[in-house]
Amino acid sequence: MVDVGCLDPCVVAAQPTWLSESRIAFTLVKGPFDLVTGNAASAVLWSARLDGSDVRRLSPPGIDGQLEDGYLHVSADRTYVTFQRRNNSDGHSALFRMSPRGDDLRQLTPWQFSADVNDLSTARRGPTADLLVFDSYGRGDPAATFVDIATVPATCTSLSDCTSKIRWLTDNRATGRRNANPQWSPDGTSLVHTDRPSITDNNAEIWTMRYLGTDHRKISTSPDFDYRPTWGIAG
């Protein structure tokens, strides 16, 4: 266990991941929690050395209690990171990128899509290099129950540029299907994700597809609720 100094009112050091060969990144969640909304007093990104020393804040100051940062991913060339930011005022979330030092902040998806589970391709070249995949519940429609999967290039230059380059890999508005939890294969050629016929059907299965949303293949058969798949590296 790595001790990063999470002491009261800190509740948990969550979502740990590699920032570099010598540092890890994580979200420190600190109380107290709002009795009405349940929002934490602070939930932002930090980093530390592998032994827990040299703890540094990555998220900008002044956002605590208003915005929450988490689910950080590092680019294949380690020149930038991506993460999800949640707006506590309305519950919407968006994807952002910044440098590993915490500066050069750039928004990649509009708040209206509430990008949720996401993953950054580790491909170093080819069509999926620097490509983020994410799921969106109802594409921002609070009354909708379908879930779609989309990609956005982390190299886009502005929010308008990024929004114009979002590519939807599924289109479930008419059917109510729920495709979610997307994760890249190590080489960036395929995705693994979950599929449910509807919000009332609890038999979620795991599927794979090519990066363009083609060649769908079902790989689980359990009647139980299968979710949050990830893609391991072959031995």
C-alpha cells in the first residue's frame, strides 16, 4: 500500500494510475459531504512518487466543491494526460486534457454529452493514436435511457473543433439499447464494451468491435450483469 497522506478529512485516494515511471496519479476525496447533494468538499487530482512522497496537486486551485476531477489517462508519448471533470452544480461531466504538470488545460467534449466511462488509446501510430473513447447516457438528454459510444481526438485544438470531430460508434436512440464501458485494446485496433437491450434488462453482456464501430462480436454468455471490461496484454 502506498501512503499518500490521506488523513481526516480525506476519505480515500481513488482511481490510481501511472503518471510516469516514477510517479502515480490519483483522486483525493475529502469531506465533509453536502447532506443534500452528497458532493465532497474536494475531489481533485494529485500525484506522488511511488513511495508516497512528494505529493503534488495536478488539478488547478479554486475548483474544490464545484468541480471534481478523476479517471486520468496518460498519452502514449507521455506529453499530456486526459481526465473527466464533473460539474457539481448540474451533474454534467466533460473530458479534458492538460500537461502532466497540470497546465495547458483544454476541454475536449461539451458538457451536454456528460461523457462518462472513457479510455485513451495507447496506440503510438495509426488512426486511433491520441483517440479518446467514451460513453454518453442519452447524448445529454436527461429523459433518454439509451447509451451510446463515441470517440474524440485528444489532439483537437478547441472545444468547437473537438465537438465537430466527435464520431458516434453506436446509434441507440431508436432502440433504447445501452452500449457502455468502452476500453481500447492495447494496439488500438479494437474496443471492448458492454451491451444491454434496455434499461430494464439486467443481462448486460460484453462485446468487442473494431475501432470504427464495425465487426461486433459477443464474448460473454453469462445471464448475470457483466460490466466494466478491460483488455489485457497477451502473454
